[in-house]
Amino acid sequence: MMLHPSYTDLLEVVNSDAEQGDAPIVNSRYSIVMATAKRARQIIAGSQPLVPSRGKKALSIAVEELNESKIHIVGDEA
């Protein structure tokens, strides 16, 4: 199964907030996985999705939220 958007696309979105010349906010796929898993757990626990979620699974919602910059990863320790 392919992840859409791709990890590369998600890394670009997350790191788009970094100032020119600064180190990227996130350097690894692991950070993306951990951040989206954490957000998915929040959604399962009752947090309101920040994107339309009709019929979608929590992890898909979390990935979409990250891709649309609705959530942000703080540092490389998401």
C-alpha cells in the first residue's frame, strides 16, 4: 500500500516552516510516523478532526491534517 501523500511530500510540508538556512524541523520518516500516530490516538480518544473526516480512519485523518498544515511537528522529537 502506498501512502498518499508520500513521506517526501510530508517532509517538505513539515519543513516548509523552517527559516531559510536553518536545519530542517524533521529529518526522518520515523518522526512523521510518530507524529501522525500520536495525532491518530488523539482523534481516537475524542479530539475533533481538523479536516473533513467522513468515513476515514484516524490515521488517514492525521496524515491529511499534517499534509494540510493543520497540525505541526515541534522539533524532531514528535
